[in-house]
Amino acid sequence: MMVLTQRMEAVLRALYRPDGINLGMNIGKAAGAGVAGHIHMHILPRWIADANFISVIGETRVMPEALDVTWERIRKAMGQDL
């Protein structure tokens, strides 16, 4: 799991040039894993001031690209040596 997380960090840094990365683990049903004995990791790119007024005050999310575009970019990058 940690090797995959490190790989995903490299991909996100190469593709999106974030200022930082948030990592989080969910272990067990009560933590949000949904299945007893299951564990999964989240990895999120973050940018300085990315919690801007649109999200905080306007209660609106801005998507910089369509999710299918994000998926395709990450899928291709996972198959390359970065």
C-alpha cells in the first residue's frame, strides 16, 4: 500500500504540481472503510490557499477539469516511469 501511495504521490506531483500532499487512512467500518478489516488510503494534492471563498462562503466546488480527463491523465502517468 505504501509503495502504491508513493507512486501516486509522484504522479500527482508530476501532473498537477501541488504545493503539498494530504494522506489519510481509513481503518475499519467506523472510520469509513465500510467493511470490517478493510483499510484504504486517500492521497490528495493541495495548493496554498486552495480553500478559497468560493468553497468556504459560496458553498460551491470548482472542478478545474472533468473527472474523466483526470482519470485518463493519471492512468497514463501510472504506466510511465516518472
